Amino acid sequence: MNPGDVLTQLYATLEARKNADPQGSYIASLYAKGTDAILKKVGEEAAETIIAAKNPESAPLVYELADLWFHSLVLLAHKDLPLTALTDELARRFGQSGLAEKAARSK
């Protein structure tokens, strides 16, 4: 499966879980707990990613990055932002210096 299809299918699942029973779906339970619970998960996964990156093995880093991406996408869906909001922003940055892009944001 190509990476774009994985993200598209995952995001469709995240959207569909908005109407699921929180007792039968981890994603629905996060939505039911609200933004603070989702943000807590994003923060936890970010910290775990940092710790995993300090280890010589790559498998734990990949696992934690997947968790971080997953929970970041849960946040995106929870905020009713389409996946294209993220992909369009990444595409907008192609072809420009990261330093220039960052400087333009701070103005």
C-alpha cells in the first residue's frame, strides 16, 4: 500500500469513529474525552518518540513515530480539519528554504 493510501484510509477511519460508541472504539473514546485528552496523548507520544530516538535500534523509533502520527491525525480530525489541510501545507513548503519559510511565519 502506498503511503498516501495509508494516510487516506486511516483518516477516513478516524472520521468514521466520530460517531462510534466510545466503549467499543479507542478513537471514539479519545474524541469523547475531548481535546485535552487528545493533546495529552500527542505529548506522551512525542516524549516517547524522543526517548526511542536516543536508542540504537530503529524499530522502537518507528513504532513511536507511528503512534505520534496516529494521535496527531486524531487531533486533526477532532478539530474538523481535513487531511488535505496538512498535506496542502506540506506541499506549499516544497521548493523553498526551511529557513526562509520559518522566517516568513514569524512576521
